[in-house]
Amino acid sequence: MKTFKFIIVFFCCFYSANLFAQTPQAIEADLLRIFKRVNYYGSHKKEWKAIDSLQKMNQIFGFKLKYYTSKYPETISYPFTELKKERVVIATSADGLFRTYSWDTRLGSAGYDFDNVLQIKVNGKVSSSLKMDSVGKKHNPVFWYSKIYTLSSGSKTYYLAAYNSVRSSIDATQGVQFFAIENGKLNGAVLLVKTPTGLHSKIYFDYDFLSVVNMKVIPVIYYDAKTQSIHSPLVNAKRQVTRDYIVYKFTGKYFERVKN
């Protein structure tokens, strides 16, 4: 029964998207209307049936966002200022060909629970993918993308997407995930890091979130374009973030750790 109801909701969303959205402003207005309901039910999820409404609004928002960003090329450069005010996190690559949309579903219990739409532009056309759990399955906490760095090497362009996850007051993650647009599709598992354990598609560290809450400036993982190096905060044995950094430098093919 739940599956049937979701199918009906989905097709209603699809129909309304085709019927009303013609301009980026209209698209944002439609998305904003739904996302405000996400935030509303997220603030009242302890009330009777509010959690069901919250799940439904998240599904509608996710599928509509995917639809709009797959159909309208202008969305990849549109600022979506009002959505950002509602705490939708949007990151765009310098070349304008890759963009991420992340939002807190408000479904998390101890920490944040994010979903993401990933959008690319190839030959003037856009396509998107929705990172959302299937209906009926347990929703797992995921991360949000905060910034996208761009690295060009030869004929290849790599996208270094910084991400964050806070699952509880003592369990958090920062990292950089490597992407590339290949054969018209987004590859989110580019093996661009070489360590003694092999090749990897991410650089990340887990840490105790309480170790940074009182810091005026929180150390973050970042990419330095001038030196083509990724700087990742060093975490001690107690999972506390320190002011020291581990450096991975791009050697022309891979990022490899260097002494500093």
C-alpha cells in the first residue's frame, strides 16, 4: 500500500513539474514550497504522523529536484538563493559542469541525515542522480558536499568534492571524494589516491566532533590549487582533531603523501 501511495505521489509531482515550471525562478519557487514543508515537519516530527509527512516531503523534494536539474540546463548555474536561505547546500565546480545539492532530511536521530542530488552538464545537456535510499528501506546518515575543487591534468578534469558528516556528538567525518565526467556520465569512484594499502577514491578522516566544538576556527580538509596538494587535519589517538596537517601531493597521476 505504501509503495502504491508513493507511486501516485511521484507521478503527481512529475505532472506538476511539467505543467508549471518554465523558468528557473518558477522552479525555485516550486522547490522552495516543498522544502519549507520539510523544515516544518522536521521541527514537529515528534508530533503524531509528522514523521510520515516528513518522509513524504523529502521524497517529493528529492525527485522534483532531480527532475528539474535533469531537464533544465540553466539550473546548473542558477544561484537558488532562497533555497540556500533554507539551508540547502549547493556547491559548483569552477568550470560550471558539476554541481551538488545537499539537504538535511531532518530524519536523523542523533546527528544530521543528508541526501544529495549530483548534477553534470555535457554538450549543453544536463543530467542528475539522486542519492536517496529506496522507499521502505532504512534511511542511513550520509554526508553533505561543501565545496568542489577542480584539477586539470592533461586532457582530464577531476573534481575534488569536500564532504562532511556528523552522525553524533562523538562521531563525525571530513573527506574529499574524487569525481570525473567520463563518457557523458559521472564517475564518483575515481582512483586518484595512492597509499601503501593501494588505490583509493577518497581521502578522509573520522573524528570526535566534541574535539572541535569549542574551536574558533575548525581545521578542515582542503585542496591547495597552487601546490596541487590536499591538506588533511591530523587526528590523534583519542580521535581529537589537531592543528597539524597531513599533506597529499598530486604527482601527475595520483595524490601521494609527502613528508612535511
